[in-house]
Amino acid sequence: MIQWSSIESVPVDFADTAVTIGKFDGVHLGHLKLLAELTEAAEQAGLSAVVVTFDRHPDALLNPDAAKLPLIGPLQKRHLLLEAGVDATLTLPFDEALASLSPADFVDTILVKTLRAKIVLVGEGFRFGHHGAGNVSTLRQLGAQHGFLVREVSHASIDGEKVSTTRIREILDEGNVAKASSMLGRDHINTGVIEHGLKIGRTIGFPTANLSRNAEGYLPLDGVYAGWLYADGQRYPAAHSVGINETFQAVPRLVESHVLDRKDLDLYDKVVTLEYIDFVRPSAKFNGVDELIEAINCDLDKVREILGVDKPV
């Protein structure tokens, strides 16, 4: 997949394109539906499938007090778009200059002159241009002027509920990672480097791998989860703990993962992925080490049951 970070980096002789535009801040089922229609339309028309997206959520500039943490990071987003089969991505810096473009200027500068778009697919309720002045009807009018077709793709639903990044974030805030996965079309993950922590878990027989706080992926509700840890091409059954470690020494919020029945793994400085399968229990503060150890053993039994992993004899 070709990646461009500015309109200037798009070759002037690049092929005619089928384009979709959006934040793609979750690459969830709704986004995947749009991307599937994009790649199919591009293939049928002999065009290159291009995603126009942004380096940050527009709220980060336009409404910073309301800006939410992203579901996925830029590397995760790039990987998911690649998996979706697009040919190229144009990631625009969302700055004052871009935010101030009128709908007509956005279309002329980016879709027509830069990408030579012949087909443009957008999600239901799409808005663009300064203060969101443009909508799908505006885009169709501009498409008629410039010679590209516009197609509006309806949103995806699960059990009658619209799939959206906002809704998925709310579900993760409830700890319901299984439901979030159904809306994402994949299990929710964090990806990052394992860093040194307080090493308290090691002293009580349950070593944990601490994911760096700049890891990618939204942290769900504080608590314990059953899941998998991926490192060096291997998959390990694991219990993920999200929170601030109140029992011993409160630390800034993070996720740490205990690989079941393994005390020999050295994961420091490795890039790992934590995959969430199901919720085990909410976060709790314990009255001493013995109570904590009892709770951890109970957690691990539940994790084994969820993952279908036998306890070693």
C-alpha cells in the first residue's frame, strides 16, 4: 500500500482513482463496509482505490475540550487499511489551512487536481469543508461539475444498533470487550513496547509485562480481562489487567499482562500485542498480599475457562 502524507507527495502521473474520505478512527464494521465497496468499485472501473484520511481527529483542532482518545493508533490504522485492500492512503495534516477549505476548494484541490477521482464513496451523513458546510448533496453537485460519481454507503448495524466509533468507545468504557469486538469485526487490541515496571507481580509469583503508556489502542474499563499476548510470532494465553495498581502503589493508568503458567519469558523492549477476548472482573483494591493472591488465582481459573486452556498438572 502506498502512503502519502501530503497532497504534494502524490505523483502527478498517478492513476485515476476511486476515493473514500473519512477519519477511519476505528476501522470498524461500518468502515470496513465502506472500504469493501470502495475496492470493488475501483476494481470494476479499473481505478486505484485511495483512502483520504487525517493525521488526527478534527476535534483535536476544532474542539479540543471534547476530543476523545482514539480507538486505534496510526500504525494500527495503517495496518487495518492495508488489510482492507486499498491501494493508497493520503493522510492529510488536519490544520487550520485544511479546516478552512470550502467544500468546493476541498473537492477541487484534493479530489480533482491531486487524485483525479472518478468515483467517490462516502459514509451516510458525510459532511466536509469549512464548518462542515458540505454534505452528500453538495458532493454530488460538485461531482457533476468535475466528472466524478458519488455513492453514499449506509452505516453498518449489529442487532439493530448502529456501529460507530463513539458507541464502541462507550462499550469499552463498560468493559464489554466481546460486544466491542462484534462491532469492530475483530478483537480489540493494544500494541506497544514492554517496559520495566515496579516488578511487584514477580515478587508474588505472577510476573507481568507492562505495556508502555504510549501504546496504541484504547484502554477499556479498569479491570481484568481474558485474552492473548502476541510476541515474536507466538501467541500466549494471558490475563490483562487495566488500572492504576492501587493495592501496592498507585501508578498512572496502564495495562499489564500476565502470561499464564510462564515465568521464563523476557519481553522487555519487545513490541507486543494484547488481544481482549472477554471481561473477568472490575478493578479492586485488596487488603494485603494474601487476599490479592487468592483473587489472582481465581482470575486465572476464569481466564483458562474463557480461553479453553487447561491448567498444568
